Amino acid sequence: MSTLVVSLARMPGRWLAEGWRRVRRPSLVRRLMFAQMAMMTLLWSLAVGLVMISSMSDDLNVMDTSQRSMLLVAQNLADRPARQYESLRAMDLALRNSLGNGNDASLSPSVIVWQHGRPVYRSDGVPSDIANTQTDIEETVRADGKSWRARTIESPSGKTRVTLVTPGGMQVWLTFQSRGYYLLPLVISVPFLLLPAWLSIRLALRPWRTVAKEIASRGPHDLAPVSVKARHDELQPLVHNFNALMDRLRASIAREQSFIADAAHELRTPIAAMRVNVEALQALLTQHIPTERQHELFSRVLNSNARAERLVGQLLRLMRSHSNASAPRPMRLDDLVQERLAALSALAHVRKVEIELLADEPVEVVGDRDGLVSMIDNLIDNATKYSPEGTVVSVGIRRVGDEALLTVADQGPGIAPALRERVFDRFFRDPDQVQTGSGLGLAIVRSVVDAHGGAIALSDTGTGKGLQVTVRIPVAA
């Protein structure tokens, strides 16, 4: 119970850690969403700036007619102060409402009406000490520590004056910011834009994901062009360049395989001829009394010839494992192992090594018979070659879940853990190994295993000496 409580307590921390990892991981969708938000912010800023510039530069000139109307009303109703005040008040409110700012002096134009040197009407919130130095000219003045723009007109008699006042640019900007007129629309609109933007980007990237899915489903030897027809201008260069790369890889691999196969075929004939000639010469010399030195030299020549024949044969098998000459078909892997053990038993007998097979049930796989034969032969040949005389090579075949498990364990010197990955490279051999070899056996085995979608691993046998090779291949459906 305490373990369950601790696990539940740790869940929010794991969720937060996983969420933070996802946020930090680069995402093209997130990048596009941020780009859309940045563009929206830029457009909104430009729109606000244009509106403010337009309002600061044109308000006073546009309102010249309203200002002169107020001057006329103030003159005509000079003998009726109450009626004069109500009329000016109504015109002031109508002017502010026409600009959509209401009764707000920090954003709206204000009016001050003077008669006989004293103010008879002043808009709410506007300072009373604003005054122009000249009439009919727009000026910037300071009052109450703020910047204002003011324009004054007066009657022909000079007894009545009307001053139109609007806030200065910096004051308008500060008021706009302090009241959230700039940030609030952005904050409100972002949640309503994120989901549509995410959905639109996901839908727009569907062709990209389709191409990525097809490429991810490829096997290690599938170099065919992408079958998805890219109709979009942004996707066409990617698909075209990928297909061009696959064409170059296929051509390069084909040239490499053709060169090695041709070279191996050409080498087989002179090597075989050399062996025949050496054996004939050895038989001819046996009619006389050969010296010990002659025996030694002939043995070295024959061993070198056998090694060259083995290398040529492995090169040919390596090329066949890459070319996938035969079509995959269902087969019993346990029967194939038994067949190859019977064929290799004579070689094991010569090397004085015993082979035991552990197979409990039939195991069926789908694969290339020639490739699997080459894999089994190389594993058994390596195990018997590196095992001391009088030891046992154990071969096991069984099914584990959806995989066929083939194990080959010997009692030889083994391979150091640091070299167990490098021995799969072509022509690489353990520097401490005294047995002769070409360094291609395990490279051929890995090539066959990869072609069948399997995996191979090297490990200790658990008895303190030797090497165990474990091959996993998917079973037939």
C-alpha cells in the first residue's frame, strides 16, 4: 500500500518532467504556431500604430466644423447661460461619442469655451490652464505635467473663444497601454487562435507525415523510390532529392557488388588451377624422397590456397546475401538447421569437435533459403573452428513469442566485450586470435539477419569460457 501511495505521489512530477521534455523538444508545428502568433502581434501593432498616428494628425483639422459650430452657439446664446451650457454640453458629448471614445479626456477631444475672458464651459477631465499663443494654429502645450495639442478660434469681436484640446501622442500611448487596449485583445484572441492554428497546421502537414511514414517503414535494403506522389511545391524537392539519393545509392551498391562478384569469380579459376598444379607437383615429388623442408613448403602453399578459396567463397556468399536473389518463402528453420548440421558433421569430426542440437518444437520462418544456409554454415563453421579438440558445440533452436531463437555456443577463447560489435565489420578480426580467417563470416551473418528483419547478439556462455551467438528472426505469421 505504501508503494502505491509513493507511486501516485510521484506521478505529477513525472508528468511535469515529460511535459517539459516535450516543450524543449524542437517541433515544426510549434514553430509555425509561434510564427502565426508573432505575425498576428505585428499586424495588430501596426494597426494600432496607424490608428493612433491618424488620430493624432487629423483629429483637430477634421473637427474644425464642430469647433466653429460651438463658437456660433456660444455667441448666439450668450444672453442665456443655462441654455448655452446645455447646448455646449450636448455638442461636446456628441463630438466624443462620434469618435467612439465616450466621456474620456485622456483619449477624446475636449472643449474649453471662453467669453469675456472667463470660461463658460469646460469638458470633464481637461485642465483649465490650457491656452494657445496664437489662434487658428494647432500647438503642443503642457498642462498638469502632460502634453496636449490645442487649437483656438475666436469670434470676430474677440469676445468668444473656443479651444479644442486633444491628448498628446505619448499620453495617448500610455493611456492605451495602461487600460489594456493593446494587450487585452491579444490575450483574449490567443486561445481562440491556437487550436484552429494547430489543426490547420496538422492538416497542412499530412502529406509530409505520409512521406515520413513510408520512409520509416523501409527495410535496411529497400532503396526503391518513394511511391508517394508529391503534388505540393514544398514537398516536391524533398521527395525528388530523396529519390535521387536512392538512385545514387543503388548504382553505387550495384557497382560494388558487381565488382566484388566479378573479382571473386575471376579468382576462383586461377586459385583452383594453382591448387591442382601444386597437388600434381606434390604427387610427382613423392616418387622421390622429399625432404622435410619440401613437405613444410607444400603444406604452406596448400593452406594459403585453401584460405584464398575460403575468402572467395565468402565474398560470393556476401554478395548473394546483399542481392536477395531468391524470393522469401515459408520454411522450417529447425529442419534447415538439422540439414546443415548433417552436412557439416564431417568437418566437425575432422576438427574433433562434437555438435549437439537442442530443438523442442517446429519453428517456421519466412526467408531466403540460400541466405539462411549461409548464415547457419558460417555460425557452425566458426564455432567448430575456434573450439578446442574434444569439446562440444551446442546449437539450440526454439520459439520465443513471435521470434525464432537460434543459439550457437562454443567453448573456445571467446571475444572480448569491447570487440563484440566490431567483429561484424567486414575484414575485421580479433587481434589476439591465432586461428586463420578472412573476417567476413560474421559480416555475412549480420547481413542475412538484417535482411530478415532480425537481430544478432554475442554474449558469454555462462560457463566461464566460450562464446554464444544469439540470432532472433521473426516467425511466420
